[in-house]
Amino acid sequence: MDINDLRSLTTVLGLLCFLGIVGWAYGKSSKKGFDEAANLPFAEHDDEGAASSTSHPR
């Protein structure tokens, strides 16, 4: 086994890993979790410790 075989094996393993991540990200089972995460910035929270943007003294 020379260095070119090792490079080829690394390339193939990297491609398989990439395709696995793409398959997981676009799979139907992940859609619900990603939709919930996408809507988190729009969720309303009543944090008592958070400063209001209107109460900032200038």
C-alpha cells in the first residue's frame, strides 16, 4: 500500500461521510426538528432579567 492508495481511501471515506451528512440533513425524519429550530428566534419569552430595548438610558 503506497501513499496514493491511502489518499484514494481517504477521499472515498470523506465522500461517504459527506453523503451521509447530506442524507441525514435532508431526510424526512429530521424535518420536524429543523423546523422547530428555525422558529426559535420567533418564540416569545418573558425573561424578567432581560433588559428591554425601550428602557435603555441615553
